[in-house]
Amino acid sequence: MKILIADDDRVSSKVLSVTLTRMEHEVIAASDGQEALQAFQAHRPPIVISDWMMPQMDGIDLCQHIRKLGLDQYTFFILITSKTRHPEYLQAMEAGVDDFLRKPLNLEELSIRLRVAKRIVEQRREAERQLQLLARFFIG
């Protein structure tokens, strides 16, 4: 599955990229939110993993920009953070974030979260396909 990573920490980004590649995912890496938004628009990955704190555009802003695109496909958005306060998580959820990974990343947790993300993306795709079939049936 294609995954976009947005992280301004080059070491963290590289480690995550290598890990995801070993898990047989196609990785697109961006060093900040603005670059990630451009990469998202070019590649339309079904999963985005973004650091919360980045220069120019943070992870929350990136998520909001992606959600405002109004795509017909669903994008699962995971935010990487060291923040642990409930109000901050609520702010992120209201912006459209689907899940969180805490720093430092735990590879087993990453693998589990990605399996859940993949399942949700696939279920949404199937639901959209079923809706399109129903629409053709009623319109046609």
C-alpha cells in the first residue's frame, strides 16, 4: 500500500521509510507539511503518517488541508506525537486525524495500526463501490 510520510526529522523519516519499505509498502517521503501536501496531491496515497510538529505546516494543518480537498477516496491519517494531553488529542481528532502513534515509535504498534488503517481504507473503498453500483441501478 502507498504511504506518505511527513516528518522534518531526517533520521526519524529515514527509519520509518526503511521500516515501511521492509513491510512491503510504497513510501513517499516529505520533509515538511507543505511538501507533504504537494506529494499528496500528486500521488493520492490511502495512508498518511505525519509528525505533529513541523515547520511551515504542522501535522494538524496538513490533515485539515487534505480533508478540505474533498476527495472521493478516503485517506487514513495517522499523527506521530509526543503529546499526551487529552485536549490536544481532541483538537487533532476534530481536525480529521484518525489515529495516533507515540514517539518513540514502537514497530509492533506501527504494524498493528497499519493493518487497521489498511482494513478501514479497503472497507471504505468497497462501500463506495457498492454505493456507485446502487446509484447506477436507481438512476439507470
